[in-house]
Amino acid sequence: MNVTQNVALQSYNSFGIVAKAYSLLRIGSVAEAVEAQQTLKNHPEGHCILGGGSNIVLTGDVRPLVLKMEILGKRLVSETDKAWIVEAGAGEDWHELVTWTLDQGWPGLENLALIPGSVGASPVQNIGAYGVELQDRFDSLDALDLVTGQVFSLNAAQCAFGYRDSVFKHTSSGPNGIGLAGRALILRVRFHLPKKWKPVLGYLDLERKMTETGIAHPTAQQIYDWVCAIRRHKLPDPKVLGNAGSFFKNPTVSPEQCADIIARDPKVVHYPMPDGSIKLAAGWLIDACGWKGKSVGNAAVYEKQALVLVNRGGATGGEVVTLAKAIQTSVYERFGIRLEPEPVVI
């Protein structure tokens, strides 16, 4: 396989941070992935996996071998009385997959429209938006074990999905450890789209759209259009203003902790969760600390949405990380809550 040297990564990360990969290997098929596993033996610096580059912060040039996932393909694998099972290659663009499934008449992913990134990265992060998470529509996936060179499959339970979490974000500890971080190279992902489709409309932004339009029973396409409009209004286009989408996870607290915060800040935005915990809006917490529009160097908090950090032009990964840490400190000092970043710092 051809390993390319000194590859500029600015166009491969949505923050638009200037950095280079010492070595980069493009993977466009399962066969190439298997071959790449052998190539790793010649790279003692290790490796990192790059999909759409929408969930990373580059703090310098990347010495490990970069595996650029470019496996394409979308297809209907099977159809039953209850669901469509749809498969997509890891290199497919996530939003384009969502659009394609709706065009085929297979609803279910509409709440996840316009989330940046690739299909292969979607299970790693267990992406979610507007009341739907990937795990709600997940069927199974195929991945390559970068240690053994074997291709294997996982179902939803084996992926150990959590809030913006999965088995792919944890390293294995001990002989019975299940962590697959750095070990599993996701090749293909399959989705379970139920034929008894029901709209998911629990979020305030969608309820506002229902009120504005007078549509009480929207179709999947209408929800898709609403979600796209909401995200375009709230979030900057990475092609215009570099960013990695939501930078921090929405923290969860106990009802007692939430009551304590409400006593001090009655306007705090919060959502009850099925397990009894309370999810707080990280963007509101950051905004309440006065960060909206503030900057460190050329890294800044987006004026329209405090949950998004942006590159105003020429920002370094170090500036982004410094800004993020300052926000974390500020929120902790005021609310006693530690915000956890979503992007991976490389």
C-alpha cells in the first residue's frame, strides 16, 4: 500500500487547524483495511483513525500513522415486516446517508440530520440530537481487529452504548476487558429503521416549529427540514467558520443537585432523563458564565451558541484547548459541575 508522507490535514479537520500527518494511509475497501493492519507493524509510533475529522482537535503534527477511512457504499441489506436494515460504508458522509434514507422512503434518522462527520464515527460517539441517539436506530457493524487482523461484527449490546459513549472510546483493562479504543477499525455500519415510524418531537426547538407551522403531526421529511433549519440557525458551517460542533457534553446530575442549582439559578435549562437523573444544557451553563463571544487568541466561543468553539482564522489546537479548559474551570467554580469535552485531542 502507498503510504503518503507529510500530508496537510487542515482540510481534513472541521476546525481547520493547520497541521500535517507524517504518514497517511487511505483505506477504501475491506481488503485495504486488512492490508493496512500489516502495515502498522512498520510504524512503532502507533496509529490514529481519521474519518470526517469533525470530532478532533489537532494540537500539532501527527506522528502516528493516520488511517484515513474512505470506504463507501450504501445499500438496503434486508427488509422485514417490521423494519428496513440499511448498511453504509464507514467513509460515507453521515448527513448524506440521512438524506438518502429519507429519499428511499425509509424514515428514522431525520432527527440526526446535519450532524457532521462520517458513518464510521457515528457509533464511536453514539451521536445524538433532538431526542434520538444512534443506539436507537443501530443494528450492527463490522470492524477490523487491528491486533489480530480479523474482521468481526458487533450488535448494539456489544457496543456498550452510553451518552456520547461506546466500547470504542475505552481501552481494554485485563484479559476480560472489553474496551476497543485504538484496536477496532469500523468498516461498515447497519441501521434498523422501523416501519411503524413515530415522530420524536420532545425537544423545545421542535415544539416551537410545530407551533410556528401549525403542523401537529409532521412527516419525517418535515422533521428533517426543521432540524436542518434549526442547526443552520444555531451552528456555524465548518466550511465558513471552523468548528467541531458541540464541544462539551451536556452533564447529568441528580435531582438534588439540580434543585440546588435551580435555587440559585431558576432559569437553568434542564431535562429529566428516563433513569431519574437530570440533564443540564451545557451551552446554558457556559453562557451563564459570560463566555459567549469571548476568545483566546483566534479560538472563540460562538456568538450564537455557547456550546460551540470556533476558529476565527489561524487558531491553533493549543488555543482551542486553553479556551476549553478556561470554560471548564469557570463552570466548575460557579456550578460545581465538570464539563467533559466531546472532541478527541490529538
